[in-house]
Amino acid sequence: MTPGSGLPGPGSLGGSGALAVVRPAYGSGSLAELMPSVMAVLGVPGATDVLGLGEVLGGVDRVAVLLVDGLGAYQIPVAAAHAPILTQLDGRTLTSGFPSTTPVSLVTLGTGAPPGAHGILGFTVRRPDGGVLNHIVWGADPDPALWQPVPTRFETAAAAGTPTTLVTKAEFAGTGLTVAAYRGARFTGAGDPHALATAMLAALDGPGLVYGYHPDLDHHGHASGIDSDPWRAAAVTVGALVARLVDGLPPGAALLVTADHGQLDIPADTRVDLAADPALSAGIVGVSGEPRVRYLHTRDGAAADVVAAYRSVLGASAWVLTREEAVGSGLYGPVPSGHLGRIGDVVVVCLDRTVVLAGGWEPPTVGRLVAYHGSVTATEMTVPLLSYVRPSA
């Protein structure tokens, strides 16, 4: 594998391919296969190397996995102008799960299971009591061990005697999302990229896995747009972080760099606010999801009318599906009955550069973002898997 092979080329961010539909590659090449494949390389019993990482990482006994939030494969050519090391590593691509959003992807990676199985099915979802759960600000209610019932790959590794460490911001310790995605790993807090690299390298003092999470690129994409000055500065920091990890790897260790999703900027004239159109707000009793994948909860008997209204207004700019159609399409993988209610009665999957905002149902700041993600376009769904190996001495 040559450095950067399998990744989108220069100029791909705005190319037509970036908006092509990409379905999740569950079972063959998605984030759900990453941790099982790493665990297989590390000798964890029962783990299967579906991704063939043994061919790249053969002989290593310790692996660092760095997830850079928002660094989709289609952002790599843009970021590499400010972080050239990203194109100096071996590279291929995976898909995220669906929706292509942070909590869904983090739990998909941590459990090695598709979203339907683990039940984290959106940025926000409707609770059984009719309230809305934001998975990013989730505490102890609902109990994450019950809301997300699948054992994590960190738990199975620990049970097999393979040490695992999670390095992320200290304020994430014990949150619902951290427990759902990473329970079983030893937690280490790191307040900045320097501390993140230091703690990850320290965890490689013996065999095992260390996983680190870096959120800043995603934040600046949302707030200022891809390739904005703040985004470029964040890309420089990503490059420095990756370079430090590469330089500090001990013999017999490997570094993998991946992401949870990509992003795309959304212009003002392709933003639809359901609260501003009576045809789109009729029959709705609850709204969740996010602007690129909107979950609509409808009054009894109103789902068909809601589907018809949204299809009429959005046309080819979105798939408008019933819950049954969305689940039947395989986007989530198999969904057990206990998780079905977390998906809207109607699911609006935005295509091209469309978003469906929900004025009055969610904070106004959501409508002021520049870049979004969550849907099925290549730029949102395709994530890199970069690798570097330092052979044993």
C-alpha cells in the first residue's frame, strides 16, 4: 500500500463524487470492523480481522488509534495543505455508520456493531417518555448500560487480559456517551493536543491498545466552515498531533488515524425550516435527529400525509421514508424492536446540500452552523484509515 492510496485526490471536496450516495459497508469496510480487526491483530480471542490489518500491522503488539472528529476522507486533501503528514501515511477508506454523526460513529467503533444493534441511532433521538435525548450531553439517564446494551470491544479485550486505555477530555469521564462507547477502557483525561499525545504515547509502554479522541476540527467546521481560517489552524494542530505520535511510537507499535464522519458546507438558500412552512409542520408531534437526517414523530394516522408533504416540498433533494422503509433499506443494519421507537415515524435523509432545520424544536444555534453532516453523501460517509508502523528493533 502506497502512502495516501485509496483516498480522494486533490480537488475532490467540491467534486461531483463528493455528493454521490455511499451506503454503510457493514461487515466488510465500516467503522464497525475497525476495533475487531485491531483486537484480532493484538490476539484477543474471538476477534476477526475483517479489514486485513494483519497485513499492514503484522508483528506489532501495541496499537494507538486516533480519531479526529470531522476529518472525513474528502477533507484529507484540503487538510493536507496544512498537515502534510496526512498524505505521508499509508491510507485507505472506510464508511461510517448511519447516520454519519459523532455519537453514532463513536459507539459503532467502540462496540464493533452497526447502529441498529447498539441503539445509538442519531445525534438526538426520542425517548419513550416523549422527551428528546441528546447523546452528546447525556448523563446517567437513561442508564447507558441499558440504553446501549452491546458489550464494547474494550470490555471484551479487558476480559481477555489485553490492556486498553481511552484518552480524551477530562470532562467526558463518566458521561453516557463515554460509557456507551468505551466502557472497559482505563480513562485518562487530556485537556489539549499536547497532553493527548503525551498520554497516548505513555500508554504504549507495554502491549495493548490506546484510543484517543480529538474534537477541534469538527468544531471549527461547524462554526466557520471547511477551509476557513479557524479550520485551517485546527488542521495544523492535527498535523502536529499526528507527527508527534508518529515520532514517539516505540518499536513494535502502530498508529491508526481515522474519523467519525466528514462534513460539507450548506448555503443559506438550501436550508428548509419546517417551522416556517405549515405544510411541513402539520401532523408533527416531535422532532429529533439533526438537519441532515431529520426524524419526524407524527400524530396517529398522520405519517402518510407527512411523507407526501415532505416529498412534495423537497423533491429530489431528499429521501423521505417511513420508519419501516428506512429500516428495511439496511442503513442501520438490523434494528431490534426495542430500538425502533428511537427512529422517527418519518425519516428525511437530505441529499446534495440540503438541510431541514427545526425552528422551535431545537436550539437556534443549530440553524447558524456553516458545515453539517449526518447523511449518505460520500463526503459525509467516507472516513480515512491512515496507518504507520514502527517495526520492532
